[in-house]
Amino acid sequence: MKKYIVAITALVTLWSCMTDEKYERYNRDPKNPTQVASDFLFTSATVALGDEMASPNVNNTLFRFLGQYLTATTYLDEPNYDFTARQNPDQVWSELYRDVLLDLQDAKSIVQGNAELEQSEIDARLGQLEVIEVYAWSVLADSFGDIPYNQALQAEEFPNPEYDDDAAIYEDLISRLQANMAMLSAGDGYSTADVIFNGDMDSWMRFNNSLLLRLGMRISDANPGLSQTAVEAAYNGGVFMSNSESANIAYQGADPNTNPLWEDLVQSGRSDFLISNTISEYMNDLEDPRRMAYFDDNLGDGYEGGIYGASNNYLSYTHIGTAFLDPTREGILLDYTEVSFNLSRAAELGYSVGGSAEDYYNDAITASITYWGGSEADAADYLAQSEVAYDGSDEQFGLQYWIAMFDNPFQGWSVWRKYDYPDLKIPQEYCNNVPYRYTYPVDEQNLNEENFIAASTAIGGNTTETTVFWDTTTPDQSTYVGCLDDVE
């Protein structure tokens, strides 16, 4: 865990041993938690999750490459989707199971055993922990497909946990979020330990429902009935209704409590990342007003992203905008823009969500533009373009949703997988297709072989070409440009 380090010698010693005990920690028994404050575990797990969502580091999640928002200058394995060199799937798996889910499980056990708390306080804290836990489980399922779930985190009873079907996991996560509203409304929860809402329980309820909306819309093609039920329940329960209500992590100005973007773009002193030509070309074609925030004007005569997946000269292409170089830049977990896009598509499908598809679409784009410093007039001018004015197509919807998720790149990758738009690029150097999922970690192949084989067979093969259950259609990547074979 990188953030909010406390001076507890025993805890430091515990985490220093993690490298050697990684697999055992995946399944550690939450009934025997390490006795540290649940407040610390809640904060640490929340920030660890936020770091995974935000980091551009080539050793980490690669979500900014999977969404093709950034590309690299020198290290080409990762933007070309070669996951073996740094074992990126292992990193995603271990961080989410170990530094997020296990901490949350420990925190739950500690809270439940705290005789100094009123039951209402226990329930509210458990509710906050549950939102972050469901979020983390959904990221794992969205990244890999079938994963250990029911037998996970229980090392003594299940040292080699079986994998659960990703569709069944989703059904359970949706059920958990629906049940969780009663917990969140019970009383006061964490306050100073809460780096998202500082203890505002009404905001946590909106976060819970906005996450329920996300999961419900993910499955609109795979399970329309459950999708509609979940989405309408989320809307009726109350979702984010403005930019000010979004679920964002408050980072601090001093290391180690800074946004991971700052760590890799500024503190490192390196010049590894550029805006990709995938997004610069789309936004230039539309004269998108968010370019002034997303992109730096370092070229002085417009914006030109680096060739995706190629070796690029740092000084020859557009850099990421200065807003992302601030150590206190907030980390986006789920925002009002995403909510509005999801409500737009829900309305398009005929779900009862209180508004029209076009109005929600316009709200989403306006919210995104104003969040990034543009005005409502800028948004109105942008929406007046024929290419942007709502037409209900997957192509337009996917593109606009993807552009808006620039600083929430996991969602951008998921938008592409869900709607098959926008057209991305085949990486220039290795010519690998854009992945539909992460492959399972090498550790699972070595240490949980029987269940790894069963899971790989169940999903149709442990490759990046296999889709997760809600990704029911795939784009024809043979039409994508970028690969050297296509341009020679």
C-alpha cells in the first residue's frame, strides 16, 4: 500500500513480507484479521483501489493503454499489449485481492467486533466498506471474467479457491448493492477516514446507487431483465445528479499521498508517456473544447498525439495536460458524467429513468466539458455539431462516452468493449489486437492449476481474445489501422 502510511512497526513489517507470501495473502482468513484500526484499513483500501484506476505506470494496470488514451515513448511491450514482460495481470490481481479486498474484509471483521460502536455506526461503516468491496470485485470480473469469489479470501478453508462464473458474480454484486442501502442509511459511518465524502452518508448512498446503475447497464445485452430491474432501482434510490456529487478520491500534496499520475509524470523525472494519436485525432476532428485540459500545448501549433504503440520522440508529440501534473489531482472512481451516459442509454432502451436519452446524453457531455473548465456555451456549441448532436447510434454514443472517460480509463476500455466504438488502433510495433480481457496471472497457473484450467476452459480459453460475459459483440479489428503491416 502506497498511501496514508502510518507509523506502526508491526504493520510495516507485515507489508514488507508480502512479496514472499503473496499467494497466501490472496486467501487469508478474514476471521483472523491483523489487529490494526479499521479506519486505516478502510482508507488504505480505498486509496489502493483509486491508485489502480489512475496509474499510468507500465508495471501496473495499463488501463490508460487499454483505453488508448496514452501511448509510450520507449517501453513498447505494454502499449502493444504484451502482458508477459512485467506480468501485468499478476499485478492487477494481487493488488485488488491483497491490498483492497483483504483489507476491506479485515476492516469488516474489526468493525463487527468493536464493542465501543453503536449498532447503527457498525452498520453504516459496513455499508461504506461494502461499496468499495463491490467496486473492486466488479473490476476483477470485468478484467478477467471468471474469478475466485465465493471461496476467495479464506486461505485456511480454501487454499486453492474455485473460480465462479462472472455472470453469477454480477448477479450477486447487484443484489449486495440493493441490500446495502439499508446499511448506509442506518447511521453515521467513517468520517475522517473517508477520503471520498468525508463521512457524508447521503453521498455514499448516491455512490452505491450510481455503482448499481453502472453494473446494471453493463449487463443490458447479456441479461436485459436484471439490467432493467437494477437500473430502475438505482435511479429510484437516487444517483449522482451533479459534478459536485461524484465519487472522487482526495489526494494530498506530499508524497506518499499524491495522485499516481504525478508520481509517474513528474516525480519520476521521466518522459515515458504521450497523448495517443487515437484520441487526439478524434478530438481534433470535432474541435473538442476539452483538448485544452486533456492536452498540453507544448507543440505550439495544435495537438498531435504520439503514434499508438510505436517508439515516439517525447518532444515531437503532445504531452498530457498540466491539470494532470498536480499531486492533489482528484482520482475519479465514478462521476456524474458516467451516470448521465448510463441513464441516456437506459432511456434509449425504454427503462423508466425519468428523462429522455437525448437529454441525458446532452447532460453527460455538458457535465464533462464544464468539469474540465469549459463553459455551458462551449458545450452547447459542441453539441450543435451534426457529428455530436444526438442520433442514438452506438458509434456516436460510444465515441462520446469514451472521450469523456479520459481520466477514468478503465471505464473507457469498458465502453469500447460494451459498445464496440470508437474504432481504436492496432499497436504499430507488435500488431496485437486490443484485448477484451486480461489473461490469468502466472501465479494462478502455478499455484492453483486445477482451478485455473477449469476456469480457462469455462470461459473459452485464457486469451485476450476471449470476452467477459457482458461483452456480447466484438468489433472487427481487421478494419483498425495503426499496425506497420497496414501502413507499409
